[in-house]
Amino acid sequence: MNHQELLRRIFLPIFVLFLTGCRVAQVESTLLPTAVPATVEFASLPPSAYERFDLDGDLYLRQIQAGVYVVTHEFPWAANSMIVEMADSTLVLVDTPYTPEATQAVLDWVQGRLGEREIVAINTGFHHDNLGGNSYLLEAGIPVYGSSLTVELLEERGDQMRAQTLGWLEKPEYERYRQAHEALPYVPPDHLFPIDEGLELRFGAEIVQVYYPGPSHSPDNVVVYFPGRRILFGGCMIIGWNGVGNTTDADMEAWPDSVRKLSRFDFDVLVPGHGERLDPGLLEHTIDLLTQ
């Protein structure tokens, strides 16, 4: 047996096994179940890969990790909130659906699925898509964290926000939404923190960090980071669509720099206030839209 034949017999099978193993690993990575911890591959899956639960025609959840649900309420504009099951079994609700009724429906469903839990809520801003469900939360004895600036802005600009919203809902087909928004109570959070100091909450072995990078979509928008999950809830500071949207309360000059500061966090999932995308690329997408 010559030298070339020896090499062919020894190394060719090894090379084939290596290639086969690579193909198997690639196939398995595309079949990840929705209940596995987040990885880069999992986080980059298309929205259709997440398990979806429809509560009614306007309200649905997507499970993006074990115990992590992105909640979308179309009332009539699609807005996102999020629920995360923490290490000590507490549920953290970041922002709320538009209405108290939808907020109760989501929490009832989640607790029916996971069991009765302690719940803590965080508002990322003063707009109604951040805190429209607060009245239910507070009546249920659920603590709601928010910045002192959020409380000030809700008091100063709440009437203006309601009038603007009703102006967008004048078409006859929006009548039920108009009636709901007309009667929607604007209730501030009850656990306040100075916005420049942010907030850190601990739940067993896990922490949650609330961070304010500066003015953006509104003067008070904060983000919420789950380091153990590598999830950043960017809320309305992060643009998930192809347009900037409502800029009534925006600081267009400061907004891009505020978003750039979020690169300090390590995350695989970035949740915008609106839109189905959940990938880290939304950071650059937002900056591009704001600076083009």
C-alpha cells in the first residue's frame, strides 16, 4: 500500500464523519423548541417560529423562551409588552396592554398556565401603550414601578395624549376603540424611582435592571434588561417597523444617541414597543431610521 492510499483510507472516513456531524448540528439548530433558553440561533428565528397563543382577536402572546412571553395588543395599533418568569417564580410584567381588561386577561391566562404567582410590573413611559392596564394592576395589589418623570408627564400631558388618540380614531370602523380609549383611566405607577438613577430589582438569583439612556421617543422612556436571559426590552425607544411613527413627545436630536448607549448591554433578543421583529439588528435599524 503506497503513502497516498494510506492517507485516503485513514483520513477520508474521518473527514466524512466531520461533515456529517456538521450537517446534523445544523439541522438540529433549526428544530429548537420554543421552550429552550435563548441562544443567538434561537433569537434569530423568524417570528413565525415562536409558539403563539391567541386570547381574542386583538390580543395574543408569543413564547420566545421558557417562561418568557411577548404580549401584543392591537387596539387598534399593535403594541408590545412582556412577561418574564423569574428564578424565584415571580412574574415580571414590562409595560401593559392598552386596557385594564386586556391586562387582566393576559395575567389570568399566564397564571392559568404557570400557576398562581407574585407579580411585579414596570412602566417604561407615560404613554397609554406603556401603562393603560395600571388601574387593574393596582386594584389587584400588584406593585407598579415607574420613574417620577413618568408620573409628572402623565399629569401634564395626559389630556393632550387622549385628545390626540381620539383624533386618530374618528373613522366609523374605529368606534369601539374610540369608546374604550375615551374611557381609559390613566393611572400612574405607585413605586417611583429617580429616572437618572434607574432601578435594579432582584428575584432570587436573577436581577432586572431598568436603565435610562436619555430622551428618545418620549422624555421618560426607559429600557428593561434581563441579563440572565440576554433580553432587552427596548419599548418605544426601539423602532420595530419601517417608519418612525408618533413623534409628538420625541426628542429627535437626542434619540439616536440614546439608542447607541444601549450597546452597553449583551442581548440576543431586543423587544420593540411595536412590531414583530425581536432581533438585535433592531438597534441599528432604529439608528438608521432616525439619521437618514
